[in-house]
Amino acid sequence: MNGPEIHVGFAPGLRLFVAHSRRGGATPVATDGASTLGHVVESLGVPLTEVGALVVDDREVPASHIPTAGETVLVRDVERPQRVPGAPLRFLLDVHLGTLARRLRLLGVDAAYESEDIGDPALATRSATERRVLLSRDRGLLRRRELWAGAYVYSTSPEDQLRDVLDRFRPELRPWTRCTACNGLLAPAAKDQVADRLEGGTHRSYDVFAQCRDCGRAYWKGAHHDRLEAIVTRALSESAERG
């Protein structure tokens, strides 16, 4: 781009996307005089999924705004909680976020997950077809035009990832209601209903079970229950604090 020059500043939370962004102030950017402000922002490395308001010379403008010479742009980050059009709130996670997907499901959040790399076009298309918010750490994927809605996952730590997603979107939490393996809904099950899925020790030691309505997997309060209970308790406590 070698047309009109504008000055673009980014909210602190967005500067990680922009390699040349200065800690304070705005960065001079040459435009071509025809591209939208949304295109300019994305060309600087920031997916529009992470952009809140675009403020040009103290007035808010849409992403379709065509910048003109001398304008000063402030790119704000997404307000929290972020409201997604339509209902219910549902997620789609890419192949690298399996642990986050299982923890969201543990909390009763509808979280589809691709365990294999099906490619960016297919993921974005599924997001649009099923109206799911795509969660990913792939910035290129989040810039695809066919995407319905998306969000960048900022941390590599599953604990921080979960906390960030819950804080950003505030989904309704209904722990212990979804299958962590396939995302299906759970239903109470008698021992004889799931007996063929239990080892001898489990059959003798436990009497309360649930079963996935979709894949048939059986659940009970086994050896890992305390660790899972800690995740649920922490999430519910933090959700209550956020109000």
C-alpha cells in the first residue's frame, strides 16, 4: 500500500498481534485509498474477531469505512461479556484445543471439537452452517470470510484458556450434563443398562451412573472425580464472582 497515510493505534490487548506496534501512540500506515478499514486492520495482523469498536478521529465507524489521509484510528478490543447474535451459544474448537473442549463439555457448554485436522475451509464452513463460535489460536483461520463468528484463544494453558472463554462469553454452566468424549447429553442410567461397559471392580464399587444419549459412554464418580470436581467448583465460583 502506498496511498493515503493514516495513523493506527491499538488497545493494549491487541498489540500482541501487531509486530511493529509501539507501546504507546499510533503507527503510521500507508493505505491504497480503496480498501476498507477492516481490511487494513487485518492486514496489520489483527483478526476482526478480536476487534471491538473502530474509532476514527473520535467517532465510531464500521469496518467498511474507507480511510482517508490524515485520519487517526483507535482499534479497541472486544467488550466483555461479548454478545453473539442468535441462540443458543455454541462453540466449535479446532484440533489443537482438545483439553479446552473437554473442560467446556464438563461444564455443560455445547462445544463441538474436530479431533482431526479437516482444514481451515471446512472448519469455517462448519462454523457458519451450525452457527458456532470458532475458538482457535490460528490467526489465519479466524480471518476467513466464511466464518460465522470466532475468537482467538490467547493462552496455551488449559486453565487460563477456560477462564478466558468463560469470562469473554459468559455461557450458561450446567456441569455434568454433557459427554466429554462426544458432546452429547447425559441421562441417568441404571447399573444394568451400562453393565456391559463396566470392568469388574467398577461394577462392584459404584451404583450411580449416567450414560451419553449419543455415543453410549457410561459415567460414574471414579478415581478422577475429585480433580474434575475441582475444575467445576472453580469455574462456578468465578462465574458467581463475575455476576
